[in-house]
Amino acid sequence: MAADDALTAPPPSPWQAITDNLNKLTQRQKLAGGVALAVAIALLVGVWLWGKQPDYAVLFSNLAEKDGGQIVAALQQQNVPYKVEAGGATILVPNDRANELRLLMASQGLPKGGMVGFELMDTQKFGMSQFNEQVNYQRALEGELARTIQSIAAVGGARVHLAMPKQTAFLRDEQKPSASVVVTLRAGRRLEPQQVAGILHLVSSSVPDLSADQVSIIDQNGNLLTQKRDPRSPGLDPTQLEYVDEVEASYIKRIQTILEPVLGNGNFRAQVTADVDFDATEQTSEIYKPNPNPNTAIRSQQTADNQTNQPPAMGVPGALSNQPPTPATAPLTTPPLPGQGQSAPVVLTQSRNATTNYELDKTVQHVKRSLGAVRRLSVAVVLNYKTGKDGKGNLQATPLTDAEMKKISDLVREAVGYSQTRGDTINLANAAFAEAAKVEAPALPIWKDPEYVEYGREGLRYLVMLFAVLMVYFGVVRPLVRTVLPKPPEPTEEEPLIDVMVDDEEDSTNLDDVPPEVLEAELAKMSFERKVERAREIVQKDPKIVAQMIKEWMGGGTSGEGR
């Protein structure tokens, strides 16, 4: 009956078992278990908070100490978590709020770049000397110019240095001001020539008597951005070389635009060499042309007629002929007869001079040639073979015909503005293009790929969290549970009811009280080896039972045979 009571007794509840085991623990064991549980909870909470920590992005970098302090104070007022790195020069904030915080800081005028502007003039002290006022004004002007230059998208920082000489009343000793600008470009950005010229004129226009030639601009690497050409240096300066490249690229673009629809992309290559004239020349000329009749234009005319009635001087030249004239005598003339006219004088000498002034056909030319004129063009174009299908349907490359080459040549001439007078040359060649070997870029290693690196960081984070949870479970929770909860029975083969009955040494005759059906069911659960082992144990523990069983078997067999 004890076996039946053991089988039918209800198991204790888990809470009751935990309570019983806790009561069995000593005070030291309870204290150690409480500390271990608290450490486990704290570790789990820390891992959870670390997993929930947001990604940080750079809010501002390369900050001055004053700007960094003002930005940190503003972030603290907004209750925004932040990190400070690079000795306070870099401030990081949560990635999802970086853009919002930049706009917020910009509305407050932060960062100021560690520079002072004209607000420096608001704190003038009474009794300040003229020299200090001039220095403060120069500092304020430099700061304002630097702030303005920093507003350019490609410029991350700027500093302006002004050299302003002291004014003097003597014109001979007067010196001109000069300026130097240092710009810090953002990563991957560069200043275009137009932007450099804009900074140049901005600085020169902000300082009185400052010429643009006296302004120098360099970047953070020490590269001079304002190239000044030395007239004594031979060759072209970088600006002129850049202009030549732009002219050649413009002509190549024209050729590509007109040939791509005809030949297709990749079926031609074009190169243009431009001879650009950078000489500034001025020429004045006067050209005279003849005045052919009847378009003759008369400016003035003059005519002179001379007549002489006296005889010309006669005689032998010499001393004898050099005599004073004889006194004149009144000529005795005979009056004319009535009815007769007066006789006409006899003309001895007559001359006529005529002068005519005509207008001149004169042309005065004053020619001033500008810089950058194209003197000559050399154009080279290589055309690929045209592809088509033969009679079998296979692709076949064939050269272009003369008519097609002539058509393309005419198109190129019109595109570049061909001038025979200028001496331009155009050369077209038709050849089969060689297939370029496909060189695949080496695959970026996984540990360098930004996408995989980000995945690795996330996976490492969750892996650390999982490791921490497992460590807490196996190192703290599981041993604590084993200590508190009752030990479960060892995972052995289910002990049959007959084993329990046989092991009960106090009541070895209870096999008779067990119904035969239960015994048969219990014996069926046991293996053959188990049955043999239990039979040996029964023989060793109680030989009387074995003898009684053998007697019963023998008696049952005899009675059966007699029947």
C-alpha cells in the first residue's frame, strides 16, 4: 500500500518547492544569491541600454574652444546627448538629429569660427588710443571678410590678413595696402576660377586703395590660387593653358554632337589642336588709292595768264651792256588819220599756268586684336568600320565608302568652322577599332566595404548582447535556480512497480496483494536483461519468496497434468 500511496500522492507546487528550498538555505547563501541576481539584472539592463544607444554623427569639427563651449551649452539646454572628441574640437550628436541641430545652431550664430567682426567695435573703452582703435578696426574687418568668404559652399574655413600701411602726407612715401587670404576647402571640393576671382575682387573692394594685384589667395595645402603672370617669363601661364584646353574641348564637343547621331557612340574619336594667339596688337594704317575718271573729286583749281609787250633784253652781256638806261624821250607819234582806228599793241610774250587739286582716296585703319583669337586649327578624326550582316547573318565589319567619308568630312568642316585662309587642316582616317580588354576593377574586400562594415558592426552589437545574456543565464541564473528549486530525478529508465515492491524490505509479501493485470503490465515494461537482474536481486534479498514461487509453479504444473 505504501507504493500505491507514493504513486497517488500529488507533487508539490513549484512555488512551494522554491519556498521550501529557500528556507533550507543559510543566510550567507541567501545573500550571495541576492547579489548574483542583482548583478545579473544590472548587466542585462546595461546591455539593453547599450544596444539602444543611437549612432552618433559629427555636428561640427575643427572648433575653437570658445565656439565649442557655446555649442555644448546650447546642447545642454536642449537636453541633447552629445560626445566630445579630438580634444574638444569635434562634437558628435545622435545621427537622426544632426541636421536639425545644425540649423538650430546656425539660427543662434554658432559656430562663429573663433573670429570677431564689427561687434568688436561695440566694446570700445573710453580713453583708448588711436593706434588701438586702428588695430581693432583692422581685426574687425579681417573677421568680417573671413566670415563672408566662409559662406561659399566649397570653403570650410578662411583667414584674412591685411597689411594696411600708415597714412602719410607725402605722396612719394605713400605705400599701397596688400592682403593675403588662406582658405580651408571642404573634403573633395575645389574652387572654380570664377570663385577665386570673386574672392579676389571681394577683398580688394572692401579695403580702400587695395588693388586686386596685391591680393594673394592660397589653400590649406599652400597652393597659390591667384596666378600672376610674369611678363619676363616665357611660355603660357596656367590660365592661358586652361583657356586653350577649353577651346579645344569646345571644338571636340561640336564634332561629337554632330557625329554621334550618324555613327553612334564609341565609333569615332576626335582630337583638336588649336593655335591661340595671346599677343595683344594694335595697328594703324593709311591706304591711298588712285582716283580714276570720271569719279575724280576736285578740291581746288587755279589758273595764271602772263603777257609781255616789251621786247626782251638784247645785246652782248658784259660791262658795255651794263649801262644805265638812257633818259626816256617822249615818242613822237603821229595821230591817226580821220577814219582810222588806233593801232593795237604788239604782244611779244604770253604764258598760262593752271593748277588743279584733287581729293585723295585715303583709308585710315586702327585695328586692335583681342587676346585668345584662334590662328589655326588642326582636326584629326578616326572613324570605326561600319558593322553589318553578311549573307549568312554573321556580323561583318566593312570600311566606309569614299562618299561616306566625304560626307563626314564636310560635316566636320562645318562643325569647326573650317577656314582655308587661316590654314586649318582636317584629317579623317577609317580603321577598325581594337576591342579593349575588359579590366574588371578588383573587388573591394568585405572588411573594407562600408555596407558590410556597417552590417558587421550591427551583428557584433547583437552578438555581444547575446553573449552577455548567455553568460548571465549560465553563470548566474541557472546556478541560482538549481540552488533554489528541488533537484529533479535523474533521467533513468522508469522504475517499474515491481522494483518498488521488491526494494521494500519491510513488506516483502506485497506481491500477493498486487493484481495480476498490474504485474503483467509492469513486467511487459521491463527488458529481458532487466528481468534477469531483478530476479537475481529478489533471490539474494528473499530466497523464501523464490522457493514459494517455485513450489507454486511445480504445484500448478502437477495439477494441470492430473486434469
